[in-house]
Amino acid sequence: MTLRNRAAIAGVGQTLYSKNSGKTELRLACEAILAALSDAGLTPDDVDGLVRFDMDNIDDTALTSHLGFRNLGWMSQTGYGGTGGNAVIAHAAAAIAGGLAKVVVCFRALNERSGVRYGQAKQATSAGGVLAFQNPWGMLTPAHKFAHFARRHMVEFGTTSRQFGEVAVALRRHASRNPLAMMQKPISLEDHQASRMIADPLRLFDCCIESDGACAIVVTSAEHAKDLKQPRVLIAGAAQGSGSRAQGIVFRDDLARPESTHTAADVYRMAGLGPQDVDAVMIYDHFTPFVIMSLEAYGFCPVGEGGRFVEGGRIHFDGELPVNTHGGNHSEAYIHGLPHVVEATRQLRGTSTSQVNNAEVVLSCSSVAQLSAAVLLTKG
Amino acid sequence: MLRGMPAPVVDFDTQPFWDGVASEKLLVPHCKACGTGRWPPGPVCDKCWSTETEWKNTVGPGRLYSWVVTTHATHPALTSQVPYVVVLVEFDDKVRILGNLVNWDGETLVDGQELHVVFEEREDGTKIYNFRT
């Protein structure tokens, strides 16, 4: 039994992305979900399944209270953090293939810039569990943790800050062409090198932005999607993975080598496709080095060669392997990776603002350091 | 020693370790059944799943595995304390422990260089471990 081509993305929607939405997260969630349903030609009455991020502040009951969802039956949630962007799609596809639901809404809503900022430390007086062995020494934010992975990649493979910069320049160029993007001013490699250090080796322009906004995706059966408003986008493969010590991640055995190789193998096997078939990749880019490490994990280049791989414009939308043609977490908006699936859908519908010629297979994948998840999408 | 940081919470799984720190010892948990060292301290060996633990005094020196120099303060208490260095230090049993490099003076750090364990007092009078070159 396989999920291959059993389910399809039928609708996508998002709010405006901003530094201060002036709206509740509940309002943002409702707006994004209504936009995605409208995109598909559906209404909340058609929805019988819902998948949320376990970190979302909006729960199922809030949505039923405000959107109706009179036919809602199946509900699920997934973690962790940025892996959710692809994991929610995997859950939705599984529910549809298993007959648990017919129309599933996936969403993520957060006022992460005007509300609780991930880039600022919580002012806690104590730290328990694994944090007892990290926080007292000032390892408090995601940049502090993920910089260790960047360091080891540099130490073991000679990867350079300029190569991280190549990623930043590409992502910003894509954002400069995307009217939804929060950061539209192009940057050069020199701008990247001149940007201030945050947690050496990570510079400001290696870090993603913080955003307010929401995003939603409607998944239904491949058959049903045929009859809906938009060209369908098939879910050819979906996978999630963990690896050991997904909690105290800096204590993993090997920080230079990606943990998501199992996820990569699973998603390719399910889809019957390989990296050579992929026309564009949407990578969870919380920090630029993870674009490099993900390219290695998902088989686009050997482990250790990702730094050289991203040089020379290869990952630009008009390059050999376009990456994050929306601008990513880095420059479009940080909605926990769900906009990556929206952009993958746009590419396969032919409606991206940095459209890749004849895009037929797009991989969306997330996180090589904590949990990982990936979906392979194809033109219906 | 960074000031104003959260205090480590001691629980049943970590009590022997923090008792060791109080007497200036780094007692790293090892599996009694298979000998594997583990970090951070936890209730079970993730290699053979035994719950029997032996607390071995680790004196070092260790070797530098990774280092991050934080220059941007993300907590009000850190504003006057940046830059500070967080290091991951590997010991002979492959266990890697995180701490601050207390005597960093801006020099370049090198993969594998030797670092020594030191003990310092927190504001609340409890002991904490760190590293020096």
C-alpha cells in the first residue's frame, strides 16, 4: 500500500505577511483557510479533516467555533516546528488514502514578529530537561543551536561564509520578484559579508526573518481534485523522519552530516522518483547553511559538497536547480515552512513569480537537524 | 560564568550529576550494561536500553568539537556580556558536553584543541562547570 498519487493539493491561501498584522492569530488562520478553500472552489461545509501544527496557538475547537466546519470529523496535529510544513501534508494525504477524510485543511497561523519572537530568548529563571544542559550557558535561541551545525560543516568540509551568502543572495533575489515577500530589496554577496554577526558563524543575512501571517492548504483525493477549480497537484510521496536525539540536537553524534537521509530515501521510494527528476526544491531555510545541508541530504550533491554546489547561481530560479523561488523563510515570510508547499504548488500550476520552465516535479523538504519531513509533488 | 541565565532544574535523572558538580566533579552517566556514555543525563541507555547507570568522574582534558561566538544579545541579561563563546567539548568516552569558554580573548579556536574543565559559582551560590584553554 502506498500514498503515491492518492491525494492532491486542491487549494492554497495565505494572508498578507507583515511585522505587525494588527489581527489575532485566530483571524489570520480563518482568513488563510477561507482563501485556500475559495482557491479550490470549496467552502468550510466541505471540510471533514483538519491538520494543525502542534505549536499553533489555534486549536480545532476554535476553528469549529468560528468557521462552522459542520462536517468536521478527522483531526490531527504534527510537530516539530518547521518540519510541520511538510508533515501536515503527509498526514492529510494519509487520511485521504485511508478513507478517514475527503477534504482536509492544513494551516499555520502566527504573530511571531509582533508577538512571541523566536529570535528572542524567553526570560525564564530556570531550565529543565535537556535545556538544563544548554540554557545556563547562553544557548537560548535557534541561531545559537543551529550555528554549531554550520560550524561543523565548515570545519569538516571547508564550507565558507561566502557560500552561505550565495544562498542568501539567491533567496533574496527570488523575494524581490514576489510581491508577497517581506524583504524585497536585493542583496549582494558583499552585503551578506558585511551583515553583522549574530552567532558566529551565522550572520544576520544567514538568519530567516520573523513574521506575522498565516497560510493554509486544502488536500483532497486525486479524483475529487480533478473536478475542482484549480489544476490539481498530485502528492506523489510524503515522509517524516527523526533520527536519534531530536531534542538535544547539538548533542547528536554528527552535526556535519544530515539526519534526514532516511526521510529522503522514503519520499523518493514512495514516489518512484529520484533527485534527478526534481525540477525545483523548496527547502526549510531557517538558516542558510541548512539549504546547503538539505541539498546534500536529499541527494542533489554528495555530502560535503553543498557549499560548492550553491555557487555560481545554480540555485537561482533561472539556474540548474532552483531553490525557494518564493524567497523562503529567509526573505518571503516565516510561517514555519508552510509557504514552501504553497510555492511548490504555484510552480506546478505555472503561477510562481519566479516560474521555472516546465516544472513537473517539485520537492518540498524540511529540517535536517531536528525532525524532518518531505513531500514530492507533481503536476496533475 | 554568564550572569542572569536560567538555573538548571535538578530532577531524579540528573541529581547524581549535579551532586557531583557541587563537589567539583563531572560525573558523566555511563550504561552499566554496555558501557556507553550518554549526554545529557537521562533515564535509559539509548544503545542497549538498560536503566542501570554508573556515574564516572570525567577529568579531561577534552577536545573542542564545535564553538559559536554569540555577539548579538537575545536576552537583556546578556547585553553587557556579549561576546561569549559556547563550546561543545568531546571527552574520551565520546560524550560531548556544552559550556562556556571562560578565558576566550578573541583568539582563533581550532577543531580538536584541548580544553580543561573548570568549576565556578553561580549568583545563587550553586556550582556550575565550564571550560578554559
